[in-house]
Amino acid sequence: MIDNPLRGRFNAWFLAALDGYMHWKYADIKSVLFKHATSVVVELGPGPGANLRYLPRGTKLIAIEPNRHMHPLLQRRAKQYGIDLDLRELTGERLDLSSASVDFVLSSLVLCTVENPEQVIAEVLRVLKPGGHFVCVEHVAAPTGSANQRLQHVIRRPWKWLFEGCDLCRDTGATLRSSGFSKVEVKPLQLPTMFIPIRHQITAICVK
């Protein structure tokens, strides 16, 4: 879903344009999730760099970002926030990192877009050291029978095409719970956002 140049450019522009709005909505959530970030962090799908402001200056960020149209702004923001950026044009299903080599992996609104979320989480587990953390905030399927669930199913296919594979109907919490982490803490939340299909979200803190 990332090989269409028009869609790739649109999403890079769209996420950059929403940066202030997303910071307003997610600042408190992300500040809590990322507060224990280590000196080396792996981020899945950093896009144009919305999460860099929450990391300490001097952090080494291994950025797994397959959409090359995101790269220029991500690089500029890394310089702005004092982040040591190691940018890799990969997908989360195949990380070119050694097993048990990192302590902290994060993602935000990304596991909805990957082709194989189970494989991505398996890769996260592989590269994490024992006791390492994976943290995320993700939107999920609305409760069964709700008006929002019906809306998600109606617009699922065009939404997925436009937003590079973003699937509105995934149960990411269940995927994380069944993936083999020693501890998984999932908290549901409803985000008051103008983007109604993604109002149902979770935060998760997972320990290998």
C-alpha cells in the first residue's frame, strides 16, 4: 500500500498538516507512554516525526519508515529536536536488527496500516531484549453493534486505500495479548476527535 507516489505524497502532506492538531489530542497520552524511553529507541512508522518532541534530546531513533515521502520532514524534525536519526526504508514485518538488541520500541497509529500485524509484533518481540518494552497507541474496531462499527465497515475499503492500508476494524488489543509478551497492559479510550471512525483507541504497554 506504500507504492503509489500520489498517495504517498498525500499522506506525508496530510500528516504534516495535522501535526499541531495531533499534538493537541495526544500530548498527554504520549508523554505517559514514552516517559521511560531509553537512549536508543525503535519507532515503527514515525511518518513526518510527530513523536520526536516526546523523546529526550540526544536519543538515537531507529526509524522504520517505508514511505520515502515522509523522510525529508522526518530528517528536518530530527535536527530540530536534537534526535540522532537512523532512518531505514523498511516495513515492520522485516526488521534488519539483531535479536535481543533493543530495550524500547514504540508505535502510534501504525499497527492498523501494516499488512501482517502478527508478524510485525513477532519481529518486535525478536528484537527486544528480555524485559524490554513495546508501547503503542492505536485505533481499533468500535464495539460490536455500535453506530461507529457500522460506519467503520461501510468506509473500510476506501479508507484503507487512501490511508496506505489503514484498517479500521482490527482488534489490536487481542493481537497484543496473544503475541507472547510476558506482560500486556491494554487500556481502552475514546478520543474526542473530528475523525469519528478512529475515536475508539487503546494504549498498550507490553513487556517481553
